[in-house]
Amino acid sequence: MEDDLLLKGAGQFTDDVVAPDLGDLYFLRSPYAHAGIRSINADAAKAMPGVRLVVTGADLVQAGVNPIPGVSGFARADGSPARSAPRYALAVGRVRFVGEPVAAVVAQTLEQARQAAEAIEVDYDSLPVAVHLADATAPGAPLMCEELGDNIAAEMRHGDAKATAAAFAAAKHVVRLNIANQRLSALALEPRSVLHTYDAESGRLTIRMSSQMPSGLRDTVCGALNLPKAQCRVIVGDVGGGFGMKTGAYPEDVAVAFCCRALKQPVKWIADRGEEFLSAGHGRDVDSVAELALDASGKILALRVVSEANIGAYATGVAVAIALLIGPWVQTSVYDIQTIDFHFKGVLTNTAPIGAYRGAGRPEAIYIIERLMDEAARQTGIDRVELRRRNFIRPQQMPYKNPMAQVYDSGQFEQVMNQGLALADWTGFAAREAASKQRGKWRGLGIATFLEWTGGNVFEERVTVTVKPEGIIEVFSAVQAMGQGIATSLAQLVVDSFGVPLEKVRVVLGDTDRGDGFGSAGSRSIFTGGSAVRVGAERTIEVAKEMAAGELEVAAGDITYADARFTVAGTDLSIELFELAARQAKRQIFVESVSAVAGPSWPNGCHICEVELDTDTGDVQVVAYASVNDVGRVINPMIVRGQLDGGVVQGLGQAMCEHLQYDRESGQLVTGTLMDYAVPHADIMGPMVHELDQSTPCLNNPLGVKGVGELGTIGATPALVNAVADALARNGLAAMAPRLEMPLTPARVWSLLHSA
């Protein structure tokens, strides 16, 4: 539905919109990872041609602008509230990571704003730097927030440490791995983009921007500027990718809003790629020590995980929740494990803050458990498929409560794995391996069986349905399109309910004046948003039946509905849907519907990756990829397969090439351009096939759907790394498998091979 315009280049992104007397904004950013700000002199910049406004952090504080909300609802080990230094829209007194915005310049053109920013004189007092976890947690480490006394923003423990220790003491086999999930960039094709306009007559601010969560963004901006929500409208047009990093407000969004209101003129800021690397939300960055205890038969007795998450210079609620709670929710995955000991810390460092990135905690957790499962198979001598069979949660155990008190409503994990093995021709691997050896390559076969949590735990959603006399059914939802095809899927649900052609349905998204909602995150768009559309459509039909009964002078119970027509049962007396709308006093049928799903969904899958390894160069090639995915009922198979394709490529990107790295001494980002940060391209993939198992619908929503947007990312990373580990083991280097570290670049793999 939305594809035609985008493919023809007719989409409307934020940067496509112009406004009269528009000013361009440019941010001056800190070149230091950690420094005090002694003074800022902007006199020369203010006098330069075209400059309309220069703003510093001190100006914002003087104007009463509040800091961006930080972490809340979590605690430290001593029970005190989790916290970090206040994060202002522009740095106040101190900078804590390279790229932190220090001043904003608005000018008639972007080049004028850039030149003026370069004329601003900032006197910095350089401070010691800690960008690595080891440095930030060492005695005497430079502190990000002195009031804490250390750099641990938040800490959580889950499970029963005593019972876990007893299980490990009794275990026949103990498997231990050091596992790193490296830092990544979300790298949306469209960078962060903001256009603010101001209505002088009403004093109202309108924000047009690229965002996944318009209502939440509005609330944060209003909170920072002390604005009533009614004084701010957020409009979102087309979004060129989000992947989680566009879920909330950034400091830059508040600064642009302040400048717009101060000037009472439109202001636009479009981030460049370098700014995205420096200051957009990063993903992952967790170091873990993970241990699995098993009995002689391979039954898992207990799981112990100790993790430190590098959450950056400022603790956000999202970053802490991802590392300390959301990842742990799925850490035991599809396996029947009830005895756990989890210990997680969120550590502050002189790096850009961590945010949500596709999967948000679940990829990290699944990577840990799937690496452990394959390593356990190697160390115990039990076939890795058989080891999984012995530990799967059985269908008859549903609903199943895992040790993190999360309840899986449905799942047939062994059935999904069986289909995956058949799809990938698991039993025919030996012949393919022999063929690879004839070409001088090592071939490996990797598997990941897993689940994930979706829904964002925000289960209520509001929609409006308007039937218009001109033959249009308009549906508004607060979920947000960002290239994932959600408008098409929602429209299909309206078609199914009303029995009208697709061209008669109009889906409206991205306007806080039309309604509030959580937005699109946590793979909730169809699970929660789609369910709300279905309920809203059905309620609209019921309301319209009452109207039709009045027009036809019969009881509502005598009215039937099909294919846009209301009919008196057993007669030829009827009225068409749009004609009925035209007869109403307001010439429309309008229904506001608020509904909720009963809980999260638990999509799951079996992903199998085959690789060839060139031992001369360390190069790894994906030569086949197969997956079977239980995402419940499927609304649009093409869109679902596209989501899986894109997710898998992103997961392979983490496994094979992506890594945001800071210089340990200076805190400079050394992978801050596309010349330095390796992005997966289409040629990263060999043949890829996805199948969908719809036999186990979700029981928590009326559609029976489960989230799918992040599933491919979660499965691909462990499937590939397990495949490389398998290639090593098949060639006498099983002892090297635990030493595999992402990304598996040719240089790293070559070095590992030659260290043998």
C-alpha cells in the first residue's frame, strides 16, 4: 500500500518539507570524551553573516529548560535509586563523551551555521577518560557522576544464588564462556531529522520529524520546555528506518524546539552521518560470564550469568531496562530451566549513551544461551540437536512460567526445530562438507533455537474509525510506519472486517493531534496495534448496525452485514455502508475504540546457517540460511518474510563485521564513518529461505499474531557464530570455539586459526 510512493521516490520525509523563512541549525560538539567547560565565547559567532541565534547550555538553564529524563524505577546494590548525571540538551559545565552537543547555531543557511559554530571558542579542561568497562569499574576510575561514588548506575540480581550454587556443585558437566556482545550502530538510512515550526498567534509548536514514538517524543520535549502538551503537535511522515534508535527524544530535539520558540521561526536540523555515529543511540555492548550446569544425561540443572553493560555517559531508562530486565526475561529461552543466578550491572563510561536497537536485550541473551548450548554439546559429547530436544519446554507445559516470572502462552519448540532441520537438509550436510573440502574450504553448520518477547508491555491501544460518504474508511492508529509495511497490514485487517476493496481504506499514522499511543517498538505494531484495529473495525460495524436498523426501521438484531452492505435478514431490504454514513447528521460514522491485548507474545524459531571458511584468509562466507518461524497467524506473508530477511542481515552484520570502537586512551570514536564501520551489504548472504509455522496462534490477542520485526536479528547472530565454531570443531580445533569473538572478521578468524 505504501510501497508504490516510496519506490517512485514520492515519499515525504522530514527533509523534503520546507517552510517560509526556515533557519538551519548546526550543533557544535565536544571533541573531548571527558572535560570541564571553563567558558564559552560566542560573540564572534553571533556577529557572523546570516546567524539568527546562538545557544549554549547555560542559556538553556537560565531559561528554565529541564534536563532530559534519566533512569527511574531501578536501584543500585545498596538499594539507593539508580541515577546518573543530569543530561541537558546542551552540555552544562562538563562534557562526558565525544560528540556531546555543546552549542547550537541557527542561521539562514546550513553553511553559515557551520561556519559560525566553528568560530565559537570553548575553553575545555581535559579530564581522565574511561571508555572500557574494565577502566570504568577499576579502583580510582574517573567518575561520570560523583554523587554515586562509582560508575555503577544500576544493578539487579535475579534467581536463587544458593540453589544455583548447589546445582553447579552436583553437576556432571559445567560449561563456562566469556561472551561479548559488541557495541553497534543502528545506522538507519534516514538520519535523525527534525523540523520545528511555531505559530506566534497560538504559541503552539509543531514538530515534524522522523520518529517511531510521536507521543512519547512530544511528552519529553514538553517536559523539558515546561510546555502543556496541548501546545505541541508532532507529525511524522515517512520514516527511513528506525530499528529502535528513533523511539524517544534526544537532547538535540529539545534544543531545536527551544531555538524555534525563541526565534518564533521555523528551524530544521538534519543529522549528518558523522553525527549519527557520534550521538545517536548505540546498541548492545555487554560483556558476560555465562555458565551452564548439566547432569550426566545432558539435562540442564542451572544457569548462571554475570554481565556488565556499558550504558554510556548517561543512564537512560531504556538502556538499563534492556540490560537488567528485558534481556533476562528471555535468557532461559525455549529451555526448561528453573534454577538461575543472574547478576547484571549498568556501567557508566565516556561513550555515547546506549539506546534501543533491533531486539533490545533479546539478541544478547539468546546469543549467550545458544553459544552455551553448542559448547555443552561439544564438551559432553551429546549431539547438539539431541541436547536441545532433552531440554525443550514441552507443549503440555503451556502456559509456562520461566524463572523470571514471564509466562509463555504457547509454543511448540521441538516441532519448529524439526521443520527447520528438514528445511536446511541437516542430514545431507556431510556431502556438502565433502564438496567444500575438495575446494579447500572448511564448512560449518550452525543452529539457534530460541524465542523472544514482544509487545513492549504496553498492551492498550486507541484507534479511531471513520466511515466517509465518499467511499473511504479512514483508520487512525498511533503505531508508526518506518519502512516495515505496517500501513498495508493494518489496511488488510480493515478490508477483512468491512469486506471492502483495499483502495477504499485509508490508514493515517503519525499525528499526535489525532490521538496518543505508545508507538512502534518491541515488535508491537501488529500484535497490539493490529489487534486494536480489528476490534475498532468490529465495534464500528456494530455501531453502524444500530444506525442501519434505524434507517430500515427494524430491530438491530435483524440486521446482518457483509461486503459493505447492511441487510434485514431474510429480505432484500438493505442499505450500503457509505450511503448510511451520508445519512448521518455529521455525514460520517465515527467510532473511537480503546482495547487491550492480554499479555506479550512469544515468537520463536529455528535458524540454521551454513558457512564456508577459507583458512588461508580467515574469510567466512554464508553459503546457506534456512529458518522456520512461529509468528502465530500471518497477516501478510510477503511483509513477514521481508522482515525476516532484513533482520537476518542485521544479525549477520553483528556476527561478521559491525563494531563501534572507541580509542581507549582518548575516548575518540575510531569507527565514526562508513569508511571505518563495516556495514553488511546484500552480498553477505547466500541462498536464504524462511518458512512460517502458523499452527500455534498467540492466545493473548484476537488476531493470534506474534511479533516478527526483531526475530531474524535475534536468531542470525548465534546461528552464524555456532556455524563457524562447528567448522573449527570438525577440523580438530574444538578447543578454539570458546575463543570466538564477534565480529568474525577475516583478520580475527585468521589470527585465531594461526594461534593454534
